[in-house]
Amino acid sequence: MDKVVGILGGGQLGRMLAQAASLLNIDVVILDVGPATPAKQVVASRVPHLSHIDGSFADPTAIRTLASKADVLTVEIEHVDADVLEEVRSALPLGVHPAPATIRIIQDKFAQKEHLSARGCLVSKFLRLESSVEAIRDAVHSLGLPLMLKSRTLAYDGRGNFVLKSETQIADALAALGDRPLYAEKWVPFVKEIAVMVVRSARGEVLSYPAVETVHKDNICHLVFAPLRDRDPAVQARARKIAEDAVRTFSGAGIFGVEMFLMADGQVFLNEIAPRPHNSGHYTIEACETSQYENHLRAILGLPLGSPALKVPSAAMLNILGASSSMNDVTTLAQAALTVPGARVHLYGKAACRAGRKMGHITLVAPSDAELRTRLRPLFAALPGTSL
Ligand code: ATP
Ligand code: MG
Ligand code: MG
């Protein structure tokens, strides 16, 4: 395809983007700290001037170097320097996607909520918050308990969230969230968490993937079921429409992960949006006509988008999370999957294992939901503390 994509961030999302790029002869240059991050391991440079860059995706000089090698820049993480992306954008033949303005809004979760609610998207009530006991007490009085306290910036996997169950925990919350800029969200008593991947082409065409159910454990996405099954079959289309409309409020091409809450009465609240490939969309590699990674590349390079339709009746994705610094549990689970029909193992090549760290995932496809659950059983048996 003769184009060079510069990626800020070289973790597992960059790795899967690079894998998708290699199938289309698209060159990728990765910017991240270290010589052999998960993404850098899977693609070698075709020519010397396209070698990967050892530097931080938050470092202006390193970002400028990346821009000098690429036709388009994109991100696998939103915690990047949006000002520098804005600066290099006009010099790049295909620009920066998603747009730096989009990244800037989304990377501040309070600004993101303001943006979405001002454009008519349904989000839980939220408040700006000073990091003080009095301000949190006021927020409890106006939004009630439990109260979700969130860091505005640098949040992932729930690090940055504190669920305040009583006013006696205010000091603990301030200690846990330190001096990070905070905001408060009214608690959402959802029945399910759901997600939709949405891709927008450079021409503004918007396509959504099926709505999926995401199951979280300790704030980390643990399991995804695709498609979402609900007693009310209208929820599928409603969730997709809400996700598409939310993505239309942002500028720039590419894939977006839209996290939502499903209520008992069928209402759908937006939780947050990721301006990049997303954990809840890993299943698309094996289960959809076109993966989220390939469609992201197609979108940012001005190529035709591919169909997001499911090509199997039922699919699931199970994250392989580290249990400790030992890789033993990771290996046990990955090996268990090797004997399960319809299972595909993705290990990310991370140098070190830690409790809660995403070390890989398993995608499972099946001809029915019942068969999917049968196939999941040996995987859960290899995972202490998990059941269907
Ligand atoms: P991610 O890794 O998805 O970026 P994050 O650190 O940005 O996560 P959130 O998505 O804001 O965190 O929240 C993490 C989880 O906390 C959600 O998936 C959901 O389970 C729960 N949660 C978040 N906000 C609320 C809320 N207002 N009410 C109830 N639960 C919530
Ligand atoms: Mg987040
Ligand atoms: Mg989230």
C-alpha cells in the first residue's frame, strides 16, 4: 500500500495494529520506550530510515521524529501530547488520526463528559471537583452515595477511580487519588456493561460493530461476549445508534471504542470513549469480516472500510491477566486454550508479569451460545475463581 503509519505507543494494541498492517504491506514505525516493546517485536523495518523509535509517546522531540518518517500518525493510547500532534499535523500527507482535538477532549475524562452531554448524549450526572474534603462532601450531598470519584487524566483499568461508599472514606479517597485533578460521577446501577466499536472513514462514513457485553473484574475488562444478548432485542440496535452518534460528535478518522451502561429499563448511558482500538474489540480479529485493527488502518489511510459484521454465530474474548510476577498462570491458561476448538491464543510478549497486567487474551468462536459456553468451561477451570 506504499504508506507509512507512525504509531504512538507500542503495547498490545500497537502489536495487533502492526500485525494487521503487515497483511496489507503497510509500513509501521512505532514510538515507545525500549527496543522490543510488544508492537516492535512483530514488525521489522523494511528500510533503515523506517526503524522504530526508542522514546516516549509524550516526548515532543520523539513525536516530531516519528512524524518525519510517516505519512500519517495514529495512537494506541490517548495519553499523548496533543499539542505536538496538532503542530505536526499539517506537515503530514495524511494528517493525524484521530484528530488531535479529539484526543485532547477524550484524554480529560471530565472534558469528554462535558463534550458528550452538551451534544445530547446521555451520561450520568457529573461534577467538577476540587481535591478537598469539603468539595467531596458537597458532591456527596448533590449526587448521593455510592459516589464514583475519578481522576480526569491518565486513567486506565480503573486506576484513577475510587468508589466512595461513605463519607468516612473521604480521606482515603484523597490519599488514593493523590493530587490528581478529579471529578465526581453519580453512581450508575447498571445491569450490564456493553460496548460498541465504531469506525469512521476519512470521508465521514460511520460504521458500527455489533454491541457486545463486557464483564469487568476489579475494574479490568475480563470477558467479552459477542454479540450482546438481551431479553429486549431492540437494545442491540439502540446501543449501536448511540455509539455511532457519540462518535459523530468527534472529528477525525479511525476506530473508537464506546463503553456504555445498560439499565434495567433498557436505557443506555455512555460511560467513556476510547479514540483507538479497544480491548472490547479484540474479538473482531477472529469473529468479524474485518477486524477493528484493519478497519482503523483503512480509515486513516483513506482506503474503503470493510464490513464490521460478525461471521460466526457466537464469540467470546477472555483476557489473560497476570496473577503475580510469575508467568505460570498465564502459561497454564494459554496452554489450556490450545486444546479447545475455536480458541485462538494471543500472547503479547510483555517483558514482565504483574498482578492485573494484561498479558494476552483468548478469542473463542462457536456455532452457538451453548457451544461457546461449553468451550469456555475448560478455560475457566484453568482460571481460579472464575465461573460462568
Ligand atoms: P478503561 O480501562 O476502560 O479506560 P478507566 O480507568 O478509564 O477504564 P472507567 O471506564 O471510567 O475507568 O471505569 C472503570 C469501571 O468502573 C467501569 O467499567 C465500570 O465498571 C465502573 N464505573 C465507572 N463509572 C461508573 C459509574 N458512574 N457508576 C458505576 N460504575 C462505574
Ligand atoms: Mg478509560
Ligand atoms: Mg473504561
